[in-house]
Amino acid sequence: MLFGRHINKYYLKYGIFFLIGLAALVVVDYVQLEIPNIIGNIIDGLELKTLTKEDVVIYIKDIAIFGLIIVFGRFLWRIFIFGTSWRIDFDLRNNMFDHAEKLSQTYYSEKKSGGLMALFINDLNAIRMAFGPGLLMLFDILILGTLAFYRMYALDKTITYFASIPLVLIAVLATYISKITGKKFKARQQAFEDMSDFTQENFYGISVIKAFVNEVREIKAFSRINRVNQEKNVSYIKASTFLHVAVEMFINIIRVIMLGLGAYLVYTTMSEESVFTIGDLTRYIAYFGTLIWPMMAIGRLINMRAQAKASLDRVSAFLDADIEIQDDREVINVEKIEGKITFNNLTFKYPKTEKEVLKNINFVIEKGQTVGIIGRTGSGKTTLVDLMLRLYNLKTCELLIDDYDIMKLPIKTIRDAIGYVPQENFIFSDVIRNNISFSSDVSDQELIKQMAIYSDIHDNIIDFPNQYDTMVGERGVTLSGGQKQRISIARALLKNPQILIMDDSFSAVDTKTEEQVISNLRELRKGKTTIIIAHRISTIKSADQIIFIENGEVMAKGTHEELLNTCDLYRKMVIHQRLEAELEEEVI
């Protein structure tokens, strides 16, 4: 059996199912040991010529009844033991996914998706096997093995004593091999993780690989990783196979001992009043045949438990990962977020690093304002967004929303009030309609269409074969960069948030489309806070306030005209982008 903090509760939750299944298993094990006794009686009756027609009918009826009980009992234990193992698999996978949703950005920056998927597939399967076939094997060893061994002992002690010696050797060998297989299984799982990570990364980056004509190099790299995976699997299989072969060898040794001694006992008593009859030898052989499965199961059970224990350790490590971002104990419940945002001398560095990416940030965004945030790549613009979305923890009162410390507000309340268009637009492998209506459980076709018009993507959508019901590929691979951005904008607009954050959301669209969408935003977002992060001055020049960030610090703030007069860096950026635009026009 498998025990651990994260799975012990399932023994209580599904205890009644396990008890019914185990009760059925006990009945089946007991009844199937009655059949050899009947067969032995038939053989003794034939040998002594005492078997009557009535006896044969009774024996056949008994065997038929026992057969029906065995069939029905096996059906029950399969339903209640194997079925319960799938219920546990279902519950544990749900718990893992729920925990995964709560883990922080820091955790996912350190873990690869291929390794996490291995937890949800391979490791959970190993745990399920311990609760299903593993539990069955354990009780078959304890119940069927004990009953069969007892009946063998009752028939003849001498044969059973000799047969016990290999059984003890099996137990010792299995214990030793299980330690080896446990280590090899962990190495096997790690090799699978590495291969999954590499494969997944190549699938996502296939266009880059082709563009740089690096297919051969990647194939060779995969071959090396796959070779390691093969070696770890073969090493594990060798150890596992050695145990199975050793168990089979000892079983055959026991069989030879049993047949030799049994035949000798039958031969020596044939001339006297029979003490060990042919019927007894038949019973003994049948009991031993029943005992073979529990003996074989010892090796399988030890291997299975070693795998499950290794997998449970990995799953437990995942479930024990700290949930860093969670509500404060003294949370402040507010009815509605209005949209005022205050940065109060905010300084921030990412967890486990010493570099300050934001330094002494001070500015206020009033409710209903449209604010532009601009700066060079790596200046800290996206970090500001992550902090507003409460993806990281902050010191007290460094960031306020509606004059409340963001660390005191419920996370759900904060994120419900914010619509977000990320820098790297994520499109789900689903129809366009569902991608736009992601924030709502109800798909209002008219509202979806209206938001698509506001984000200037409607005309593109109706050109698709199935329009709004067009299925996009994984991560929106069938869409252009500009189409992904505008679908992401439509998704955020449909949420109708009090605060809309657009992180470089126009980088893949032309200036005409950009102007159209911004014009639509002015109409749609009246009275609501809108934050636009951009690299192009044209995107934010009409904003109520512009925040210019350089090296994690606010270098200037004001309107477009004010910054032209007061900030040299901003003015140089405007001139530089204006010259670039003029050069592009000349080329055209």
C-alpha cells in the first residue's frame, strides 16, 4: 500500500469502496481454493472406485456454483478496486491542477512544462496502479497466498518445508532489487522529462528551426536525448526483468521439489493404507498452481510500489510547492474597484535576485485617465504591469488601488477589475468566438462581434471559412501577429474592466489600424482607466499623462507636449521615430 500526506485522505474517502472490493476478493480467493479439493475427491473416488453418478452430479453442481461466485466476485472487485483507483486518479489530478493555477510566476520560470506534464501523466499513472493492481496484488499475496500455503501445509508438512526455502529467498531478493528499481525508475522519469521538454520546445519553435535551416542539428540533439531516455528505460527494464526471471526460477525449483517429494510419498504409500494419495498430490499441485500468482505478484508489487513511491515523491514535491501569491489575513473587501492607481516610492527586485528592476517609482493614475507608459526595452514597463496584476508580493503601501494597499485587497477582486492585453499574446486552441469571450461563461454573439469591430478584427474574421467559429491552431499558429493582438484586445474589451492594461499591444499592426483602434478606445473607455504601454510615440501621444521610464526609474511624466519641452530623452526618441517614419515613406 502507498501512504503519504497527499493521498492518505483517499483511504477514508473511498474506504467503503475498498472494503466491498476486498470482501469480494476474499470470497473469490476462498472459493477458488475449494475447486482443487473437489477435483482431488473425484480422483480419489476414481482410484478407489467409490465414485457414484450422484457424487459426480453433486461435484459438477458445486464447481458450477463456485464458478459463478468467482465470476461475480471478480466483477465486483474490479469495479470497486480498479474503479476506485481511477476515482483517486481523477481527484488527485484535479487537486494538482488547482494547485498549479495558484503557483507563482517564479515557480514556472524555474520549471519546464514538459516536466510538469510528466507529473500529470506518467507519475499519476504510477500512483493509480498502486491503488488498483497494486492493492489487488497485496491482498492476493496476503489472502490467497496464505490460504493456499496453509492448505499445502495441512496436506504435507515435509514438502511445504522444503518449498518454503525458495520462498524466503524470493522475499530477500525482491527487497534488495526494489531499492535498485526505485532509483532506476526516478532516473527513467527524469529522462522522460528531459525528452518531453526538448520535444515541446522544438514543436513551439519549429518555424525558427526551419528559418535557420537547423533541422539536422536538432535531429542530432534529439537523438542524443532519446538515447539517454532509451538507456535509462533499458536499465530499469533489466533490473525489473531480473527480478521476474529470478522469481520464475525459484517457482520452478519449488515445482520440482514438490513433484519429486509428492511422487515419492504417493509411491511409498501405494502398498499400504494410503496416507498421501494421488488425489492429495493433485490437490497439492492445484494449490501450488494457485500460489504461483501471489508469488509472481511479489516481484511485480515491489516494482510497482517502488515506481509509485518515486512518483508520489515527485507529485508531493509539486503539491508542497509554496503558494507565494495569496490573500493577506486581514483582507479588505471592497464592493467595486474604481480605477485610481498610486505608485508610492515603489522599489522592486525579482525573487532570488539582487538587482532592482524598479527604483523609487512615484506617480498617480486618476480614475478615468488614459495613461501611456514608454521607455526603451528592458526599462521595467512590463514589470509595472505584473505588479498591478498582483503577480508578485510588495512591501506595505508601495502600490495602492483606490487608496487601498494592493497587498490588502483580495486577489480575485483586483484581477476581476483589470482587463489585460499581454505583450506575448496567448491564443487558445479553440474557435475565435471562445477566444474573445474567454472572460465570460456566456457567449453573447452580438457583444463578441461589437468588441471585434472595436478592435478592428471583425473584417478579418468574416473572411475566414467559418468566421467566428474558425478553429485556430495551437497558440493561434494559424493567425498573424496582428490578428492575435487584435483578438487579445477584443477579449480584454469584452470583459469591460474598470482598468484596461495594454502591454505593447500594437507592435504587430500598422499605424492606420493602430489609430482606428485607439480612436475606438477613446469612445468605449470614457470614465474608465486605460494604461497603454508602447514603444511608438504615436501610440500614446494623445494620452492624458505619459510616464517615461529609463533603467527602472521614472525620468519624466506629463502630456506629450510637456515632455517634449522638459525631457531630452523623450524628445530625442520622438525625433528618432519621426525620421524612421519619413525614411519608410521615402522607400515606399
